[in-house]
Amino acid sequence: MKAIRRFTVRSVLPAPLRQLEQLVLNLRWSWHHETLDLFRAVDPDLWETVGHDPVRLLGEVSPERLSLLAVDRRFLRRLQDAAEELNEYLTAPHWYQDLDDAPEAIAYFSPEYGITAALPQYSGGLGILAGDHLKTASDLGVPLIGVGLLYRHGYFSQSLSPDGWQLERYPTFDPNGLPLTLLRDAAGVPVRVTIGLPQGRDLHAQVWLAQVGRVPQLLLDSDVEDNDQAARDVTDRLYGGGGDHRLLQEMLLGIGGVRAIRAYCRISGHPAPEVFHTNEGHAGFLGLERIRELVSESGLTFDEALEAARAGTVFTTHTPVPAGIDRFPRELIHKYFGGVNEEPDVPVDRVLALGAEDYADGDRTVFNMAVMGMRLAQRVNGVSRLHGEVSREMFGGLWGGFDTAEVPVGSITNGVHAGTWVAREVLDLAAREVPDVVESSRGWERVRNVPENEMWRVRRTLRERLVRDARRRLRESWRQRGASGAELSWVAEALDPDVLTIGFARRVPSYKRLTLMMRDPERLRALLLHPERPVQIVIAGKAHPADEGGKRLIQDIVRFADQEDVRHRIVFLPDYDMDLGRSLTQGCDVWMNNPLRPLEACGTSGMKAALNGGLNLSIRDGWWDEWFDGQNGWAIPSADGLAAPDRRDEIEAGALYELIEDHVSVMFYDRDPAGLPRRWLEMVKHTIVTLGPKVLASRMVRDYVLDLYAPAATSGRAMAADGYAGARALSAWKQKIIKAWPGVAVEHVETSGEESPHVGSNLPVRVVADLGGLDQGDVAVEIAYGRVDDSDALIDPAYLELTGGEPVENGLLRYVGEVPLARSGAFGYSVRVVPSHPMLSGRAEMGLVALPPAPHGMTNGDLR
Ligand SMILES: *Cc1c(COP(=O)(O)O)cnc(C)c1O
């Protein structure tokens, strides 16, 4: 019989063990080995049975065992130590506490979080990144508040059918069985967040509080009795439905999330966030809620509130794949933000305008969450240098008239949280040389001092651990696929702890090309079965439940790996999650990555491998494009100019085989008399020394704080001061500029000395401009200059602001300046007028520019 309700009964701990509960409720344990050791000591066998989930451990440990521990002096001492250590971690000042004028608090919104495998509220890289961001913020003392949704079924867990087809299961989570507490007000009543829906319905949510080290994380959960069934199901699963369901999730996350923060700050006394960070467009509605607050509480107009809100908002875009951008039919937005559900202070027309693709090539029928994100955030970034470039291209339409390089989208390259991803053995080895290795960006040079035999021993240990873990998973998977124990004796021999091990694990959208390695199955077979230099490959990945194509790719791999002659050298391990990810990135010698460049925004699994002494073998995409240096791994040449996808796959797969055959495996098996692969270890050291400090999430979070959060807080304060005088003034100024702009023009441009330019001379330029009635201080008249290409386009131009502004005639003004001719060769220049205001983040911010009537760039032939 099926239970009609389920709940989790928590055990009551004997008084001397009460601190265990505190330790379990702070997710710091997920990256703190000593605390995990302590949990293991509670009941080592049970610890394995419950899959290292401390909440389940405490739920299932026997009362007898607990009474024994309650009088075990050694255990109690360890418990006391762990509790004290946690307390110190939570209260001691850290990196952030030394900063001046840093934001009092930052709200971080993400639709998914990968904190630990025991909280499977993530599907892939976006969530893992968000989890690492929170943990690192905690380590650095950054006062972040995380906001997300609690999905009753999380993301699916994956298994295989006998013929290798992906099967999905959605386990039900009882929040009471997770390391969460319900947010309650002072009177003990659970907090309710409510947002209005069409037809007078309401969507209610309760708020769960997770403690990620120092960082509180608020998770909204619509599964409450005040909701009708449809509303209860809003937070049923991660990326479950489309259309209405998805929109409701995003409304709850963005709008409900801001309301949850207000409640949390009121109850806990936590300072209110000065900066709001939207991790991907899904949470973008938070800007609307902040506008609503400002209009109704501070009496601002919509436009003034928009300025005040966007000054303190940061938006991070995560996908260069247009299909990966969240878009809704405009009618849907109308349905939920208009009619009786329209907020008087947030008119639906204004909402629609924020997400409109009203630029060349835009689709006029959709509402684009990323576009709204960019209009509601003054600071926008991609997640690697290359992704920044691609994003500037992709969203350039929003800043028409500006060169791609000037599109105000920057980049901060992702990083990974060492405490979560780096094997303890590696951390211990590195810590001998670099004491605060986890946070430090200095001193990594000293990793070179680690003796090579010790480094190789640790690598062997990790590979062997992976092999053992893989065999266990393989056996379990085959059992599920219907094999009997007797048929599975071969599994004990599957994989070999001394064979070169290549890992490949990721979600399975087509651009990641899971099956590229199988392009020529015979060549792959030969690699696997090479008599002297065999290779073994461990593969994992989940396809989105609706992605039949992805499931077929998995099936192709599984069928190949099922063959008797290769099954000991290539395995597919189901249910890629953080635990498996950790095992793979720690144990593999080589981490393989072959996306279609430039569709991998960053990728972080290869960073995890690098920190553990794995070498990357990757297409130059995402982070690898930026940090591959010729000696820290291998770059698979990519044929990304090639239009024919099939031909491109063929070329890139050919290059991949060749690299493995002729370089990777040769180097791995090249041993000195002591059995050490010297050249390999040299490469491992070089990787750790050069990449280590870069790929750390502590570098990433510091970058976010210094480059985005602190400036956003400064802008936000300038907007808010004196009863939002700054926001009112900026908004009024922008209105004035927009109105006057059609009258702004570059009338003509004069130079002298173009006849005989030579290097080192200056080119005097005079520009006559019409400011359309604007004041001189409202604009900058600039000359752009530099090298030009064959079609006279300026390449990476420099900009020089012209001065003067003397009236000539008819209200026109003359500006002058001198262009330095610093280098020989083809040279050109052009002129423009742009809005200028100290509160703009850059010249392109408003997307307004006046250019000369005909392109005035001119080529002068070779400069002498
Ligand atoms: C690290 C990680 C990811 C993200 O890695 P990519 O390189 O971006 O694919 C996804 N899923 C899991 C389980 C991970 O551990």
C-alpha cells in the first residue's frame, strides 16, 4: 500500500551529543573533512549505507549506539573540537572584513544549487557554480544571502534499461529529512511569501533556510496547504515543464525571492542587501519586485525606480547557445503581469518592454529573460573571456551603433571550490608547501618542491579509488539492468588502476558531443586495446528528460561499452552527480572535453581535474581557450570556421585520436628507471602551479566582489542618497537625453596634415557638432582611431575625447583634439557623440550614439 503522506521522524539526541545536530545543520560539513570523519565515527557501516548523508545517519543510527557515544570520552572530545572549530569559522573575520566600503550584504539568486550530493537541487554546471560561489563567499567572509527554490523532486536520478536507454526517477524529498530549517517569525509562525496570480488566485510559498557555512540560503517551496494543487506543484521539479510552469517558477524565484529576503532580514537582523546578483536570467523578475518596492515605498516613478534598482544589480549570463536563453511568448507575460494581476506600480507594458527583442534580428513575439536581465542590471558579465566576447556579439543588438568590443558585457571566468573538489591527499600534499592553499593566490610556485614519487603515489591512490568506485557503480548498474551476480564476475576486473585513465562527464546537450570519441569505433577500440599503451575511458552524463537525441547518444556509448572485448576498458557510469563528479575529476589522468567551439561558456569540470593533478585534453573553448599555455595539457585543434558539421566532427575526432595515440599515451607510459613518468609529472606540476591559483573559486569570488559587487554598491548608494535624489536626477537626465537625441549630429570633420603623416606626429582634428539643445556636459565628442582593415573598419580603436566646444554658427559647436600617430601602417579614424554622465557605467550604456553622416574613416596608406 502506498502511503498517503510521508514525513521524517528525527531522532532525539542524548544531551552530550546535541552539538551533532548543529554540525549537521550547517552544510559546511560538505567541504570539511574533519567533520565528515566525525560523522563516520558515529557508525562507520551505517555511514556507507546512508551514502554519506549525515541527516540520514542521525535519523537511522540506533539508540544503543547513541548511548554508547554519549559516554565515549574520546568521541565527545572530538565533537567538542569540531563544534568549536565551526564556531570559530563562522565568526572570525576574513578577507572581506578588511575591505572598505564593501556592500553590507549581497543577495545571490540562482534557480539551482549544487551544494552536496545529499541535496540534489542541481542539474549541471550552473548549479555547481552557484554552490561553489556560496561556499567560497562563506570562506572569504562575503556577506552573501543565497536565494533559490526547493524542488520536491529535485533533478532526476538516472539509471539504464537493459538496452542502454536512460531511465529517470524522481525521488521525493521530505524537507524535514534534509539539513534545512523552516523560516519562522518571532512568534514561531512559518513565514509565508505570496504572489498574485491571474483570476484572483495566489501562489504561496514557505521558506526553508539552509546554512552554507556563514552564508544563509533561502529556498522557496510552494508545497503548502494554502495552495491549490497547481500552485503546490510549482516547485515540484527542476526544469520540469515549459511555459506556464516555468514562468511561475521564475516569478516565485525572482519576486518571491525578494520578499523572502525581506522577511529573513526582518527576523534575523541581517543587513539588507545592497547588491542583487542574478545568476542567469531565470531570476530576472527580482528587478521588477525591487522597482515595485521603490515605487510604493519611496514614491519614485517607474523610471526612477528602474535607475535605483539597476545600479545595484549584477546579471551573469551563462550560455552562448541561443536556444539556451529563456524566452516566453509575450501573451504569457501579459497573462501573468497584466489584467487583474497587474501591479499598478509595475504596468505590464513596461514589463513587456523590458524583455522585448526590439532590435534588428529580434523576434517581436517573445519575451527574453536575458534581455530583461541586461536592462535591469547596470553590470553584466559572461563566465570566461571567450564567452564575454561571444556574449557581446550575441547581445550586441541591444547597443546598436557601437562596436562589439564596446558592448557593456564583461567577463569573470568561473572557478571551483577547492575544499569541495580537491582530494584530501592532494590538499595535504600541497598544504605542506603552500599553507593556505585553498584560498591563496600566492605561493603556488612551491608546489614544484613536492617530490615526484610522492606526487605519483597520490595520483595512483586516486586512480585506484576511482577504479574501485567505478566497479561498484558498474555492478549496481548491471544489477538494475537485470544481470545476475554470476554474469558479473568480469566487473571485478573492469578497469585497471595502472592504465592511463581518461574521463568524460557532462550533461548531454548535443553541442558537448558525447559521442565524438566514437566517430571511428575501430580507432577507439585500438586505443583501448593497445598492447603496450592501453587507454581506459570512464564516461558519465545525464540527458535532459525531454531530449531524445541526447538519450540516443548515451545509448550509443553504452552499447559500445557493453561489448565484451572492450568492456574492461570503457565504462558508462549512470547518475552523474557531485559524488561521481568528485570521484572522476580526482581519479582521471586526463580530462577530455570536446564541445563545439564556442558553445561551452566556461566549463568547470576540467578545473576540478587540474587542481587534482589531472591534465586537460580539450577543444580551446570556455576557460581552456584562455588558460591553455602549450604545456599544461593539450588543445584539440578545432575546425570552428567549418560550416559542414559532419566534416567538422571528422576533423576534430581525427585530431583527438592522434593526440591520444602520439602524445598523451606516449608521455604517460614513458617511465624512468624508477618507474616514474617524469615528463608527465612535470606537466602535472606545471598545471597545478600555473592553473591552481586561477581556477580557484576564491579568485572568482574576489573578482566578483572587487569588479562588480563593490562598484554596484557604490552606484546603488549614489542613487539612494538624499531620498533617491540621484535616481531621480539620473532618470530625468536620461529622459532629456532620449528626447533630444534625434537632434544630435556630427556636422563635419576637418583635419590638416593628412598629406604627409609620419610616425610620432599628431593629427589635428576639428569637429563641428550639433548637440540638439543638450548642454556640453551631457555629451562627449570623441574620436576613435587606430588600425583599419581592408574594408576600412577600425580594429580595436582607441578613443580620445575632444575638447573645446566653442560656438561657431547656428548653435553648432566646434571641438578639437590631436590624434597621436603612434605606429606606421594603414590608419583611420572616425568621430562620434555619445551621452556622458558620471553615473553611467560606460559610453555604450544608453545605446545612443551620433556618427558622421557618411563614414568619415579614411585610410592614408602607409605612414612614414
Ligand atoms: C562540475 C560539474 C558539472 C559542470 O562541469 P562542466 O565542465 O561545466 O560540464 C556538472 N555536473 C557535475 C555533477 C559536476 O560535478
